[in-house]
Amino acid sequence: MKILVFGHSGQVATELRALDGDGLEITALDRAAADLTDPAACAAAIEAHAPDAVINAAAYTAVDKAERDEATAHLINAQAPAAMARACAARDIPFVSISTDYVFSGEGTAPWKPSDPTDPQSVYGQTKRDGELLIERSSGRYAILRTSWVVSPHGNNFVKTILRLGAERDALTIVADQIGGPTGAAEIASACITIAKTLTIEPQKAGLYHFAGTPDTSWADFARAISQQAGITCAVTDIPSSDYPTPAKRPLNSRLDCTTTQAAFGIPRPDWRESLTHISNQLDFFKE
């Protein structure tokens, strides 16, 4: 199966590239090969590569920067995926695009279902929701996979930040009132492949889905788990989000209900503690 991936060095794209082989031919496009600020070029890339399926693992993820760069964020998060979706629909091939819990208000404590009303509180969240709506209009074999708190051995993420800061400091203050499911990029990549394969033979399963790690936890408790895994003695003190203001509002409730994903594709929620073990096995920090 020939799969074209938009994104190359990001966390999920890196894990997708690692799946090349064993019946999968993964071609990942970097910025030079596919300019995400040029939606027409993205569509042209799909025509040129003639894949069996497309996975969009690229996004404008600088959440705070997006607050002052809405035009670029909208191009990358909304218009480019829309062009990809239309090109895939024209070829009648699966299109899987990764989205985010930021499309919700972040209020309450109940896990968000795919059918729940959206109410993004940031430019990043709004541009991702705009992209979802445009993908849906393509009427193709699409799957929008909302996920949260992505971590891996690659790029910049919370695990690597805690390892760095924990090694430098005796104590850290971490937000404790934001709750969600840390999700391994490797598990997201595997889920995207499974969904793409399924949509090839079951196009009626097109739609919105959720995928996040379990159990739900706070950033502070996640930091403690990372520190314990690494043998770091840095103390973690809980603080509210109000003590750590950011340009873009972060959701307090990032819990995602993933039951429809398991029902449709047989993909259970991954245990983030197992994901953390896999990440630790790949990072030199844990081996010292």
C-alpha cells in the first residue's frame, strides 16, 4: 500500500516513516516537497505521487504564535487539508487528517465525544476546526482523528522538556488543573495506518474520531511519572493554569471519548505509561 504523508520531521510523521516496509510504502513530504502555505501545491503532490492513501501529519502547532499569525495558521491547518481532502475524494482514496482537542471549549469534566458541539478558544483551535469542516465537505473517504498531548522521542514535547528541566533544577511548578490523555506519536501513526486501510474497503466508516492515551491525568502528575521513570529527584509542585498565563488559552478538559474509534477500527486507547516506557527506551537520557 502506497501512503503519502504530509509532514516529515514532526513527531507523528517521523513515526510514520519508521513504518515503511512490510507491505507499506511510505513517502513523507517535507516543506521543500510540499509547501503547506500553498494548498494547490499540496493537491498537485497527491496527483503526482498517485498514492493509495494520504495521511496529513503536518500542522501549524505553535499555539501561542498562532494568536498573532492567524493567516498562516489558517492556510496550513484549514485550507491545505481541504485541498488534500478534495484531491483524495477526486481519486476516491482514503484521507486521514490529525486534529486536536483544542476544537472544544475545554470546560466541564466529561470526556468529549466526536459528536459534541465544538467551541475553540484559540486561533489554533479555530483553524483546526475550520479544517475539519472543510474536510467534511469533500465527501470523500476521510477520517479526522482528534488527539491530545502528543509525546515521542522526537522533536519538542512535554516528556523531553521535563527531562531537560528536571535535570537542571531541584523543583518545578507544573499546571495541575488541565486534564487529558498523553498520547504516543507511535501509537497515533499506527492508528492512522489502520484507519487508512479500513477506509479502503469500508468507506462508510468515514467521519470524526478520537484517539488519546489512558488513563487521563494532569500535566503535573504526568511530569511526576516522567521524573520517576527517569530517576529524576526534582520535586513537582501543582499550580493552577491562572499562575501560568499564555497568549492562547489552554483547555482545562482535554479528555476524549474514544469508544467510536475502537468500535469502528478495533483500536483501543493506548496506555500512556507503556508509551512512556517505549519512549524511554529510545532516549539516551534514560540510559545514562
